[in-house]
Amino acid sequence: MKDVLLTPDGDLFIDPATGDVVITDSVAQAIMIRLRWFWSEWRLGPKYGIPYREEILIKNPSKLRIRQIFREEIMSVEEVDDVVELSADVNQVTRVLSVRYKVIATDGEEHGGEVNFNA
């Protein structure tokens, strides 16, 4: 899937040499976008996204349900063949949710990453 390249913070990457946007087909970026997408946040696709406020960033969430939600969202990326590792941990002191994953893409390559959210 072709998309514009984003920085690790999610901003649009502008090539410093040319001043142009860069096109990418990064599986890791596609997963990052999916994991940062809150449920009903996009008005053109209100049924898309992760139910952070409804099921994850709540008091005593189900850890099994959280893993299921993230696995389903990662698997919805067209280029992902399998999720081989997945963890979602909440630091109660700092109120940070950390999601770490490792996937096998349809091209056989292994990709991994981490996304953090402040609750």
C-alpha cells in the first residue's frame, strides 16, 4: 500500500534535499497509523479505529480483550500475514500504554515496532 512517508512522531516527512513529500510502502508505518487511530475519530470512517476510550483506557480493562483488539487491527493491514509477537502494557504510575509487536509481512519480511499512548 503506497502512502506518504511520516516521521516517527506522525508528521509529514519532507525530503530536506528536494522539499518534496516522499512515497513509501512501509508495513511498519501502515501498522503505526492503524494503532494510532481512535475509534470514530475519522468522520469519513466512523466505524474504523481502536476503541481506546471505550475498552482500553478504562479502569480495569480486560488484558485478553486488549490483545484481541490490537491483533485484529494489525491483521487488518493488507500486507500483514501473521502477528508473531504482541504485548500491550499499561504503566499505572506514568499512565502510558505501550504496544509492542512483531509481524510477518506477505513478502516474508519480519517487521516490529512500538507505539506509546499517554492515558
